[in-house]
Amino acid sequence: MAKYRMVRTDFWKNPIVSEEMTPEDRYFYLYLLTNPHTTQTGIYRITKKQMAFDLGYSLESVHSLIERFTLHHKLIRYNPVTRELAIKNWGKYNLRKGGKPVMDCICSELKEINDTSLIPFVLESIDKQEIRSLYESFCKPVRMSSDKVMNDQNENDTYLDTDEDFDDTSLSRHTIRAQKEKEEEKEKQKQKQQQKEKAFNPNIENNPDIEAPSQNQKSKDVKEIIEFWDNNGFGFSNVNAKEQLLSWLDDSSFLQPKDVILKAMAIACANNKRRLNYVVGILKNWENESLLTANEIDAYQKEQNPVHKQSTKSFPGGRDIPSEFELDLTAGEE
């Protein structure tokens, strides 16, 4: 992880940036160049969920921006399987100087790249021959394939750009593919959920008239979280924050996601920190500690903050009177 990234002043003189990009595009492009997940190679692993959290966007907005930068601007490539992102002009902004430390760093990071087809994409903008040679050494296995294989790969690869001009038909084709992938993923999750329900209620499988309650239960969970959010001052009109919080119902490892989310929001209210970042920070801490249910969280908190009971035993004030003591009221009068 780098402490800083360089963006040259001629970045703003680029015709694509100044004429074709919207303000939102420029913000997203600067984020891709400078976010803390970047590496020296210009190819790094990052999830769409992380981008949405950092930028304050919804997952749908991030998906649209990635699609626009891949198909229209042709400045990035994103592999949704390995979750690796490559920036075309990375070498133009960051790979102007060589030297052994830089070369060793690039070499070690190139070895960790899973999708090696992203390496030639970044190689195009590298001017320094020493660094180009290093990138080319990792491109050789990819270039051994025939033209036919490469053509087939381009047809089946949804994140590689093409030499054709961008049009609505191309965008629709890629959008449909992305929608199909989402539908397949949802279908897999639905099947897993049905298997869990059958394990707890075997009558569902034997009686088709009984409808699986998963969808209704999810709607209730969403409604309960939204009501808690709106009624406790988190921001009634902050729709993006609500969407990001609700994504924890499906994308988290919690066994009781609704109860855990509500508990995190209650803690945020108690500490007067009614912000999405604070709630998400609590959820991430619990995930890191492998606390997946509300009961596990309660038990963990009790261990961290034990309650000291105050003793109810009373102690008399002053000294104890000896048993052989006799009170004589006339003593000392003579």
C-alpha cells in the first residue's frame, strides 16, 4: 500500500478528461488513480462494494461507472471474477523512473496478478524501456495463443475493450451479460436459502402449497432496518447510505444479519454517532472477531466489560466495644 500517488498537472489537459468526462467521471477516475488499494503495477484487487463505500455511491452507480470507463472511455479493465482492475495510463503517471527498488517492487507485484491478460493493457502506456521489458516478460505466456484463440477470448470476455466504436448496442450486450451473471448468482443464493429452510422445516419439500418464507422475511428485515434508520436520526433522505447498509443483509457472513445490524445501529445511537461509517466500522470489527450472531456479540461484550457487583454488607463505624466493658456513669465525680 502506497502512502501517496502522483497525478501530473497535465492530467487536466487531456482531451478525454476535459471534454468527454462528466464531473462524476473525473471524481471516479481520480479515485482509481489514488485510492489506497493501488499498487506500483497499475493492476490491483478491489471490490465494487469497497468502491461504493469509499465514494459514497450505490453499487449500481459503481457498476455503471466501471462499464462506462471500460466500454466508452476505454481507460480501465475490470475482471469481476478475480476482482482485479487495470488502469491503461498508469505508466504515464507513475512509471517514469526505474531503479532496483522500483523494479523489485514491480516484479513482486506482477507475480501476484491472477489475470495476466491485464498486463499488456497497462504495458501500452509505459515509455521506459527497462520497465517495459519487465512487463513483457510476464506477457509471454499470454501471447503464445493463436489469433483464433484470442478472438474467441475477446468474444467471451465481458471486461476487455474492443477496437470498435462505442455504441448503445455494445453497451446493451455487455449489460445483458452482467444481468445474467447477477441472476445466476441470485439463483445460487436462493437455492442455498431453500436448502437451509428445508433443513429446519422439512414439510416445505413435501407440501408444495407451503410457500418458502425467505422473501417475506427479507422484506420484513429491510422494513425494520429502514424504520430504525429513519426514526433515530440517521438521515431520512440519505438513500445511498441506506442501500449500502442493506447490502450487509446479503453480502455479510453474519448468521443473523438483521439483528446484528440493528444492534450496531443501537450502539451508534447510544454513542451519538449516527453515521453510516460508524455503523459499518462496528460491523467490520464483529466480522473480524468472527462474531456472527447477536448472542455471540452479547457474550463477547460481557467478557470485555465485566460488571462488578457492589457489596451490600454494612460495616459499623468506629471501633468495636470490648465485651468486658462496663459503663459507670458516676466515675470521676469524687
